[in-house]
Amino acid sequence: MTKLNRIAAAFAFAALAVSASAAPLTYTVDGTHTFPRFSYSHFGYSTQLSRFDKTTGTVVFDAEAKTGSVDIVIDMKSVNTGFVDFNGHIQGEDFLDTTKFPQATFKSTKVVFEGDKPKTIEGNLTIKGVTKPVTLTVTSFQAMPHPMLKKPAMGANAFTTIKRTEFNAGKYAPYVGDDVRIDIALEAIAM
């Protein structure tokens, strides 16, 4: 690469960085780097960890206006407990009931910023046809040009805790914990 080409590439990358923060951008969730995970107490013996392997959605982020929105769809049939037989068990009517309710959704209603980064995301979580307000606490956030794709990208980690009995998934509660912590690691690329 000639020196002139390197300089032009550097200017193009810098312009991309400026445009990433200059206006609201819509990002598509990267399903290969986005995994909602849930954990709960199993009879007090251990904390069980499971995840969902298929997630789609969009994120809108405007760094200057300090606004944003999140719209996520989780394929509940992609639940991964680490044990094939238990994947089927947890998809049953007493828990996720994926035959009737194959998707869960989260739609934000408000994003609260601290400085130039989101601190919390309030919204409505729908599981098994039941919608409840939840607040996601954002533990990390990054928005910048993707170093490999050379386009705006963003990522975040966030969590909330719900009661599974409130979503008609409370079999064996309280022995199997009613409190379920949901963590999501999310990455998204500008459309």
C-alpha cells in the first residue's frame, strides 16, 4: 500500500468514526456474538447456567442526542442447557412452552445515559405471552468502527432479574429458584 493510499484509508476510517457518533444509527444484532443467558438456583445445590443460541433484533443509538432503543427477539427453541434431554424438558409446557410461545421479546421504552454511555435500559419483556416491565443494568458498552468490518459497530453487556412465576413458568418453585437472572452479551453492526 502506498503512503498516499494509507493516508486516504486513515481519513476514510476517521470519517467513519465521526459519522458513527454524528447521527442516530440503526444496528442489526450480530447473532454470532449475541447470547442471552439465564441462571437460577437448583435446589440450593448450585447455580445453573443456560443460554439461547439464536437472537435477532435491532438497536438504534444516537451518541450526540444520548438516545437509543432496543428491540430483541429470542428464539426460545434455541435454548441450550448443555444437555440435549434437558433442552427438551425446559421447552415443555411447565417452563418455556415453546410449542405455543416460540419467541420471547424485549422492547425498550427508555434508555438512561450516564455521561455518553447507556446506564440502564427500561422496557417490556414478553415470555410465554406475558409482558412485564424490566430494567436492564448495563455493565459495559462500546460504540466504535469495527476494526475488521470497517463500519460502525456497538456492543454491550447487561442484566436483569425476573421471577419466573410471574411468567407462568414456575414449576418446582421455590425449590428450583423463582429468581432468574438474565444476562445478555450483545453485539450489533450498522445496517
